[in-house]
Amino acid sequence: MKQILLVEDHAIVRLATKYLITDLLQPITVHEAGSLGEAMILVGAYPIDLILLDISIPDGEGFNMIPKIRELSPKVLILVFTSLEEQIYALHYIKAGANGFLSKNSSQNDIKKAILSMLNSGNYLSPAVQQQLLRNTLETKNGTENPLENLSQRELEVMDMLIGGFWTKEIAIHLNLTESSVSTYKARIFEKLRVTTLIEMFKKVQYYKGQHAD
């Protein structure tokens, strides 16, 4: 019997997703966790086959959650299931070690397809992300890379919070960094994106999001 772990802090989302999974697969055991701490306990206690992992959860650690989970269960399949935008985050989370990336805005059929793909082949990328991966490969060959893909995982996290309107001190507290480290990451982001202000950074991000959308 397959065992799936839902890591999601919203009970209504867990309920709907659990119903979808049990309707799709039988027999199946679905475990639920509302935080990273709860998830780690369940991963250590049960032979989980697949984790549907929301990134924005209490005590979540962004990209660091994936290697942390794999310390307990190296072979577990991890499908990032999040409201974060595919165009910016999908390939970064795949590089961080996730086996798949799925937007919460996906249709029920796409969610079912993703879960079956993960269990049957061990990976899942939406058609949009597959196209993005192909474009990035071609752009690299042509020397026209998307600068968002050149950001490190930490730089991406800092950029995301800057776009969200957080101040340097708030970012430092949330990411457990010093304020000087945040300022250093901000400078690197500006350099890589070739911008000098937050407004320019926001416009550049929106441009590349639109350019790589379906």
C-alpha cells in the first residue's frame, strides 16, 4: 500500500487534496502535517512514498526543507505543491532536489496526472515548465540566458521578500541572516539583474515572467 504525506497548513486544502487522492488511488494511506516539524515526525515514523510539500508553511525553511527531509528518507519522492509561480520557482526547486513541481492553480485532472506520474515514473513537470526548461537550454546555447535562472536559491528567497515589500531587518529575521548579509544578497541580485532600484527589479522580474509564460 502506498503512503502519501500532505504537508499543508490550510485544513481545507488538505481535506480537498486528500479527497482527490483517495478517489484516485485505492488502497492508499494519506498522512497529514500542518508544519515542517509535524512532517519530519511523520517521515521518520512511516515509510512515506510521496510527499506533497507546500513551501509556505509554519517553520518552513524554503529550499532547505528538501535536503532536510532527505536526511531522514533519502529515496522519498517530493512534489512541491505550492502557490508560488512556476515561471520563477519551478526549476530552482528541481535543482534543490525536488522530483516535481505543481501549482495549486492546476486543474483536478492535472493534479491527478502529477500524482500518478510521481508514483509511476518518479518525477513530474507541467508542460509549461518542460517548455521553460527547453527554452533555458536553448537560451544558454545562444548566450541569452534568463537572469532569474542565475540567481542562487538564497538570492531568490531574498528577491521574493523584497518584491513582497519586506524591509532588510524583516528579511534578516525571517531567513535567519544578518542585515549585512541581506544587503550583500540584495547587491548581488541587483548586479545579476542589471538594475539599480527595487522598482527596476520588480519590472525586470515581471518582464521575464511574461516572456516565459505560456
